[in-house]
Amino acid sequence: MTQTIATIDMITKESQLVLHEALSFIPTINRSFDESFGKVGAKIGDALRVRLPARGTVRTGRAMSVQDVEDESVSLTVATQKGVDLHFTSAEMALGIDYISERYLVPNIKNLVSQVEADVINGVTKLVPSVAGTAGTAMTDLSGLGIARAYLNGQGAPMSDRSIMMDSIQMASVVNGMKAQFFDPEAGKKAQREGYYGRLAMGDLYENEKLWTMTNAGDVSTTLDTYTITNGDADITVAAMSAAPTQGMVFTIAGVYACHPETKANLGYLKQWGVGTGSSSTNVVVQGSIYTSGAKQNCVASNTTTAAVEFVGTATGSYRQGLMYNKDAFAFVTADLPLMGGADKCGRMTQDGISVRVWQDGDIRNDELLTRIDILYGYQCIRPEYATRLIGAVVA
């Protein structure tokens, strides 16, 4: 049977097919900003300001209470270029695209995708301030997922487009605990998506081994150091800890409760906060700041100046972090890299919101075709309140 020599178009299309099958996290998050970067010819370092919905306070009565509307936005930056570099001999090229795909493209593009998804997951998870589940105890039923769902509902996250991402150990534990409920007749329609497990009322279930592991610092308990929580606090002063908390750790303050973003009603459970960068043993930087009143109010505070500050998990404990999230919690963008060297040497295609460029050039000395496959991308946690981490057993 005659083999068709692999061309740049064939290799580009095959690369996209492999990419589509290997992705699990990125297709479930917001990728609607790609067009904005495409229009300006984005390059590394380019940023887009994503505006967040402005919330005002609701008055009671006839008299107006005019308020300033503050614009809030987050920066979405194209900051990372990743790629894989390959070389084929002319004899291998003559064997056709099936040979090239099986031997080179599939394993290398899967490796590229794993690196990109791991980078995105690690980057956004540590910016999510809430955790559901019991640190050190594996989830064996839906109770932990139910708490996560309650957290999302309490923050007004849309009920649609929700996903649940867990590693194999977490997934096996949950599925084994309620296996009779996991038959999903629609699963076959998504079987081409690697890692898809089925659907619950809480969201689509995905298995992913690239989840972030949170490792606590050497101290996880302290108190406020005669410090009064005030509106707009970006950090809190605490009694000296034996080790400074690290970014991504999660803590609560006794007497500080979560509230609904619209009604401002006390939700009845302690508000969870994420630790930001730059914290010290006596000063904890708060991701997102503390608002006790006004349009941005995110908690109801009735704490004392020496209230207990407790971190999730044990000192130096490591915990794999699953996720439950609405797609708008996170955003991912790619930019079109320029085509170089002519149409016979460089190709580009976009699928599932990911732009991939394949560029080839010959090495006449060694009778080889050098090939590079590149992705230029950025990501951001746009609405952290639309996501909750899922915590379970200790990672050895």
C-alpha cells in the first residue's frame, strides 16, 4: 500500500487532533478572550484587563442614596511559551503521517499538554480561597462535594457549566462509595475527551493527575495580635508563628463568617481566606482583601482582637487539591504565533480555544527535518468565589 508523505498541513492537523484528545481541564474553563489577543497580535507580556461585574448597595425607601461605582478588573497576561522540538529523517517522513503520529506526535504533544495544563492548574488553584472536605481524610461519598456545591451556591456561582476535577485516588474513593449511582448513558458522547468520568447534579466529573498539591508551613495555628478587623484589610497582624504561612494555604478567623454577595446575609459558616505572597510570621497577606461593609462586603465580622486564626490541615502536611468550579472562575487564552518561512514550512491551527504553531526546516547535512510545536498562552483566576478546592487524604 502506498504511503502519503507527511506534509506540514498533515502534521499540524494531527497535532491538533492529539491535543483535543489529551486536554481535560482547559476545555472546561473560559476561553472567550482569545479573540481579544488575536486582534492585537499578542506577544509575551501582553495583558488584557478583564472587568468584573460592579456591585452596588441596595437602599430601602424613597430617598436616593447615590454611591460611587468602583470598576474592578483583573489582568490576564500572555506570559508563557511552551513547545516540543522533534526531528524526522526523510525516510521516516516517507513512511507517512500514521507512523510520524504514533512514534513522535502523540507522546510528545501529550507531554506538552500535560506541562501546559499542570502550569494552569497549579497557577489558579492556589488563588482559590475556599476548601471543602476534611484534610487528611479521603472523600468516600458526596458529602464533601455537597459542601463544595454549597460554597459555590452561597457565592452566587451559576448552576450551569460546573465541573469537578479530582485525581484517580480521590475519584476511586468517591466512586467506590456510591458506585451504583455512576452510570451515565451520555458519557459515551464525551469519551473522546480524556479523563471524562460522568455527570452528577453537581457538575461533570473529570479525572486529572496534574492537580496542585498544597504543602503547609510548619505552623498552622495562631491568634490575632490585639488586631481589629477593619473594612478593606489586605493583611492581618497575628501572634508570632514559628514559620511564615505560604501562598495557597487557607485559613479562618473565629467570629468572621461568610456572607452572600448580594443580600450580605450571614451564611452561617466561617469565611475562608487564601494566603497571598509576602506573608511573614506576624503578618498574613490576604488574597482578595477583607470587606465588612459596603458593596464589596464578603464577610460578617464579630471577632475579638485576639480571635483564633486556624489554617486548613496540619503543620507541613501536603494535600492534593481537587476542584469544583464554574467555567467563569478561570480563564485561559492563547495567541497566534506568527507564521515563519512560508506556507510549506509553517502551519497553524486553532481547536478547543488553543492555537498551535508547527514550524519545520531542513537539515541537509544530516538529511533530517527539524520540527518545533509551540503554544503561547496565559491564564488567570477571574472569579475565585466561583470555585472551591476539594481536599482529602494526606499526600505521602
